[in-house]
Amino acid sequence: MYTGLLHTHNMFRWLVLLALVLAIVLAYAGWFGKRDWKKTDNLTGLLLVIFMDVQFLVGIILYAFVSPLTKAAFADFGAAMSNPDLRFYAVEHILMMIIALAIVHIGRSKSKKAVSPSKKHRLAAIFYTIGLILILAAIPWNRALM
């Protein structure tokens, strides 16, 4: 079960990144191109948060129930904090990903509620870019191609 969930989590990251980059490109293009907020912009943001929520669900199942890394970390949390790999998975990865998830959700919500198309695009661009930076910093790149 662990291997299947881990592979799902690892492969799904590419869908999240693709949706995030597409949403960012559309947001900046709309912002600087001064174009209207289109159905495509809304749909891209919706798909982005859906993909991120599914990724979070798989990740939290791994984190809380099946990952031997987090089980080892929680068996002796003090020792895990002095081990960079265990600390990364037990604290840093999940914390940065939860913050990125919240920021993307906030960006989607604020961009939907904004009145002017320019503000919608600007909010989406800013929040999604911050989310991307956090996600890129929190991805375990040593496992990126697994």
C-alpha cells in the first residue's frame, strides 16, 4: 500500500505543477495583457485547487498512516530533528505544503471575489506564484523521478 500511494503522490505532483504553471501563465497574461477574466481562468484555478486537494489527501494518508519515514520520526522525534531527511519529511515538507495549499486556496478565493478583471488576474498571479515557490522548495527532488 505504501509503494502505491507513494508512486501516486510522486506522479500526481506533475499534474499539480502543470496546473499551477498554467494558472500562473494565464494570470500574468491576463494581468499584463489587461484582458477580461474568462471562463478558462476560472476553470484553471478550479482544477488547480482540486489537484492540490487530491495531492494533499494522498500526502496526508502517507504522512499519518503508512509512511515508514514519519513512523520512524515520530518514534523518536528528538532524534529525528537532528536527522535532516527525517526532519524534512516529518516537519518541513508537510508544513510548507500546507502553507502552499492555503495560499493557493486564498488566491483562488480572492481572485473570484475581486470585482475588476485586472485585480482578479493580479491576485491569482501573486498568490499562485508564492504557492509555486513554496511547493518547489518543499518537493523532495531526490525522489522527483520515482
